[in-house]
Amino acid sequence: MFANPTPEQIEQRLRSARIIAVVGLSADPSRPSYRVARAMQGFGYRIIPVTPAQPRILGEETVATLSELPRVLKAGERVDIVDVFRRPEFVAGIVDDCMRLKLPALWLQEGVIDHAAAERAVAAGIFTVMDLCIYKVRAALR
């Protein structure tokens, strides 16, 4: 059965991360994905929007899929966390992409719940958090 990492492990991951790819990031400022991503920028993270809907969001060039991440990363950069704002039925495919691309961490936002996919991610060595808001957790660390 899937269980989130300990609060200490989550804190360590958030403090060491620099780049977060946000899958399903909306350009609409009223959407939770936009508000959370903008707030995470305020903590100093670089946000890479993963959405085919817009060319730029929050001042960053978007990519349509996780496979396109190398196009917007500079030499030596890597995505530290993939933050997901998609419905649960899309999580299994996102986990497949994370495994194929060897992305180190997956964060499924509040309400994004797929236990089987999360367990597959953990089994593949991906640090996985499910059903928590990355902003709320980061804001509590101050």
C-alpha cells in the first residue's frame, strides 16, 4: 500500500529542489495550478509549464509533454520534481514518462490520487508524494 514519505524526507526534497515541471499548468490566474506555481516561483523555484495550450506561462516557455523538457533546460540542469495538476486517470501515463525519462521525483497534488501508479513510481525509485499541495507543504517550512 502506498504511503507518502516522512515529513523530514519531503522537507529535504523541497529544500534541495530547484526546478519543478508542472504538468497541467493553466495560464488562467484563477486556477489552482497557476496560483500554486506562481507561489512556488516566489520561493525561488524555476517552474517549467507542461501544457500544449500556451507558448509561455509565468514568464517561462512551455513544453507540451515531459519528453520535451530537454528543449528548455540549460546544460547541466535537470528537473527535480514533476508536480501534477491532472485528473487521476492521467497519472499512470505520467508515471510511465517519469520512469522512461528517469525523473527523480513525482508530486501528485491534492485530489490527484492513483495508488497503483504511485506504487509503480516508488518501485521504480521515484520519490513520490500523493494527495498533498506542494505549496502548502513548502509554505509550512518557512
